[in-house]
Amino acid sequence: MSAVIEPAVAISEVKRQRTQQPRRIKKTHGTAVISFATLIGLLALWIIATKYHFASALFLPSPSDVAVQAVAVASEGYANGTLLDHILASLGRIGVALAFGIGLGIPVGLLMGLNRWAKGILGVPIDIYWGLPPLAYLPLMIIWLGIGEASKIVLLSLAAFAPICFAAQAGVRSVPQERINAARSLGATSYQVFTSIIFPSALPEIFTGVRIAIGATLSTLVAAELIAAQSGVGYMIMSAANFLATDVVFVGLIVIAIFAFAFATGMRFLENRIAPWKGKL
Amino acid sequence: MLSIRNATVKFEAADGTEIHALDRVSFDIPPDSIVVALGASGCGKSTLLNAIAGFQSLTEGQILIDGLPVDKPGGDRGVVFQKDTLLPWSNVLDNVALGLRYRGVPKLERYRQARELLQLVGLSDFETKPPYELSGGMRQRVGIARALATDPKILLMDEPFGALDSLTRENMQQLLATVWAKTRKQVFFITHSIEEALALGTHILVMSPRPGRIVARYEADFVRTFAATGDLGPILSHPRFVSLREEIRSIIHTPASHNERHAA
Ligand SMILES: Nc1ncnc2c1ncn2[C@@H]1O[C@H](COP(=O)(O)OP(=O)(O)OP(=O)(O)O)[C@@H](O)[C@H]1O
Ligand SMILES: [Mg+2]
């Protein structure tokens, strides 16, 4: 009599949802297998193309040449440094720039999402510089800050900052009003509404912003190193290109591709750890 | 006791016209009552509930709790929303305990209270699940438990069962009747289902749109029988239930052109 409802129905519903999950996981495994096969296929094409001399080694070095060159660059070095030196120089710049971009972009973006004044005042300069290609104001940075690390760090930080800032703003604005109302009717203070509702609700958007920022930073980094640097993977590529050392260029490109892949994988991992509910509710 | 006095809300629409969402609405929510606001889409029911909850300020009039005016949300008025507003990053237990966490109740104590409420709504086995692994009806039950956790004087519910299939809906109605009988809360409940209004309401306010006002008031006590027997069937065919249902239906459907134009 005392009313408390069909647990049988309820449990079977949860079971049904649970049994659906493995199927979805299997599907993503399937995609991974296909992607991996594609990768192998591309590699095979590359081997065949070089083996049968479809292109001269100057344009397309063989995988084994590239591997040999990679070992040489790693042990003996190229363009004033070993491969590791260049990688560390590039990673250092990205790391510092992302630290600035995340450390400033998230709080400034949240503030702009919450406060009309902050948005009004900060929005204009951010919109203006974000509209410019970073390489267009790199010369200005060099005039202001010199050819050293500072100009590159500032350039990269600016490239990282804007997308994170925009994403944090969008995250705040996308919080459902009902969720905020629910918290307030449960007695939350403004501070509690922010920490327990607004910030976590904005997290998935912030992750998207960081992912975009990583892409923007990486492309800006390589471009900046091509133009104005004495170290870094971009510099190594440029130096090699000057001597038509195509195999070293390939080594550099592969390293950058690995960077990009590692960052993307790392972000996906973090996102699944920190915001696993994304898109669920 | 909660009193609504001359509550009036005017909105300015995007095109600059004025929308009279609520026009001098007055009623009381006495102790031990379920007051149901019933009416077609757009007659100002949500506006009224939001005003009572403190989410919407009144253009004129007052909301009084025990004679004192309120204009902000507070833990004395728990809200259950039509769309569930559970936090996807917290499990069921933490969701129910949220209001207690805001109050600084220590973890063990708030979990103890939350578990009691989960038992009340029949979800003890699901406390560690994230909300998105529950069905709609289960989520709504978590929402009710969460609203009850801060021990509000009054429970405000905006079409809480509107999105559920009819079987689940009837189970939820039964749950609400039982919870109400056990906890003795005052409830303000919104619906556009006449049968739901009669099955659950001790007081029924029939509203009409443009401007939103109360056009008829009824008292009923089917909910007590419902809570005691847990069986809606005999109530639905009770002669007085049937005659009230038809009477309210005729009121709601009289200015049909009026309603329809607005509901679009
Ligand atoms: N923020 C707002 N700005 C302008 N007009 C609004 C706003 N909120 C509600 N309205 C208008 O006020 C009237 C009443 O809306 P309300 O949401 O209270 O209706 P309701 O009875 O809850 O309808 P439903 O059953 O569809 O939920 C409607 O005409 C609606 O368009
Ligand atoms: Mg409504």
C-alpha cells in the first residue's frame, strides 16, 4: 500500500541503459581500428612511392632515410642543437604560453561572462587583436620586446588567451537559468552559486577553448620560430629547408604532428576525467 | 502561511508591447494543503510560481510568508522544476544533499538525511549513480528529495510530471500524495491536466490567460483518499470527481478562441 513505486521497472530501465553502453564503446573501438588501418595504408603508400621512385628523394625522402636522419639529428644535432634541444625549446614556449593563456583566460572570461562592465571594457581590445593574424603583429612584438624569448612568449600567450577567454564567457552564458534558480532556492549564496553551479557548468566549454588554444598556439609557435628564432622545431625546419635537407624537414613535421596528437589525446583524457558528463545533461 | 496578495506581473515583449502575465492574483496556501494552479498554456502559471519562489519580481502586489514579505529565493520554499535541474557532475546522493551542503551541514549528517529522503522516494539503490543514468521519472523523484532536504515550509512544483509517460506520471502522483501525507508540507503545484489537479489538489485555482487571472476556485479532498489507498482508479470514476472535472473543463474551454490564439 504505502505507495513506493515500481523498483522493478526502474531497475530494468537502468539495466537497459547499461547494456547499451558496451555497444557504443565497441563502436568507438571500431573507429580506432579503421583510423589505424588508414595510418598503416598511408605509410605503405609512402614506402611504395619512394621505393619505385615516383618522386625524387629531394621532394620525398624515404621513411628509412627520415628515420636515419631522425637518429642523426637526435644524437649529433642540427642547426645549433640536438633534436631534444629543439623540442624542449618549442615545448617550453608552448608551456609558458598555455600557462598564461589558461591562467588569465579562464578568470578573465568568467568575469566577462558574469559582469556587463568587464565584458564591455575588455571585449573590444580582445576582439580587435584576435581578429589579427598573429604573424601580422609579430614584427611589432619584436620592435617592442626584442628578438628574444619575450616577444615569442607574448605572441603565443595572446594566441592562447583569446579562445580560452571566449570559451569561458560562452560557458558562463550557457548555464541554464533553471540550474541557477534551483541552487538559489536551495539557499546558495552568490559565491556558492558560482563555485557549485556556474564554474562546473562552464567547464566543458572551457575545455573546448583550451583545445582550440592549443591548436592556435602550435601553429603560431611554428610560424614564429620559422621567422624569428635561434632554436625550436620550427627553426630547425626552416634551417633544413634552406639547405634542401628534406629529410630533416620531415623529421620536424613528424615531431610537430606528434605534439599535436599528444596534446589532443591528453586533453581528451583530462576531459574524460574532469568533465565526464559533457553532453549528457 | 503563505499569502499572495494582488500579484501582478507585466512583461515587455521584444516588440515593445506589454504582456499582462498576471493580473491581481490573490490566494493563500494554508498549512496542510496542496494548492493547484490549473490552466491552459500561457495563462501565467509559471510566472506565478516563479514569483512565489522569488525568481520573478512582481510589478505590483506582495508575497507574504507568515505576514512577512519575501522577494528573494530561499530555503523555506523548495522548488521542483518541470525540466530536471540535477547536477550531472554529482551523484544522486550529493544532488539530494546539495541544499544541506550550502548550509554547511557536515558530510556525514547531510548524507544521513539525504539517504532518508532517497528511501522516502524509493531510490535507495541508486545513490551512487550519476543523474544521467536514471530515467525521467527517477530524476524527478531525486528532484523532489532534493527540494525536501532543506526542510522547506512549502514545496513549489511547476508541472513536475508533465514530461513523463502516463504510467510513470500516475506513480509520481501517488508518490507525491504519500509524501505530502507523511511530511505535511504545503504544496503549490502547477498543471494543465484537470484530472491531475483534482487528484492532487485540496484547493484548485482555475486560471485564464491575457491577463492571467484566477477565474474559479474549488476545494477537493480526493488526495487524502488517494494517499491512503494509493489507488487512483476508484477516484477517477467517483461521481463528484466526474462532475467537477466536467465543470472545470467547461470553464477552461469556454473562451476557446482566446486560449488557442495565445497557445500558439
Ligand atoms: N521573461 C518573459 N518576457 C516576456 N514575456 C514573458 C516572459 N515570461 C513569460 N512571458 C509571457 O507571460 C505569459 C505567461 O507565461 P507563463 O510562462 O507564466 O505561462 P504558463 O501558464 O506557465 O504556460 P505553460 O503552461 O505553457 O508553461 C505568456 O504570454 C508568456 O509569453
Ligand atoms: Mg509554465
